Amino acid sequence: MAGVKTEYEVERIFIEQLEGLGYQYIDMANYDDVAANFRVQFCKVNAKALIEAKGVAELSDSEFAKIMLRPHCTCRS
């Protein structure tokens, strides 16, 4: 069938479109990669509050550990 693309091709096209809009592709292969990226993004989003509170837009390892242990979902099944 003409025009049929594999899942990989569709994913690659989607990523290229997002990059064209200014998004940055970040390769994440495991939980540690996801957690590290979350830490960076969290600090970016909360930079103003972090700078006001502690003078720097970074989290110590212990601060980040507290965030990761805190339950965030208020969903009920």
C-alpha cells in the first residue's frame, strides 16, 4: 500500500515537527533519565520561586528526593 508508514517513521515525523516548533528532543532510556529530565524541567518552571526562596534555581539532592516521594495524585479509583 502506497503511503503506509511504519510506527517508527510516524514517530520520527512527529518528533521533527515538534523540533520545528522549538521543542527539544531528549533521549530517555530509563527511569534515571526520566527523573533527571523531570528535575531540570521542575527547576525551570519553578525558577522564580526557587530563586526567591534560596537564591538559586536548583534543588539539592535531598530537596529533590522529597519531591519525588510526595504523593501528587488525588485520583481515586
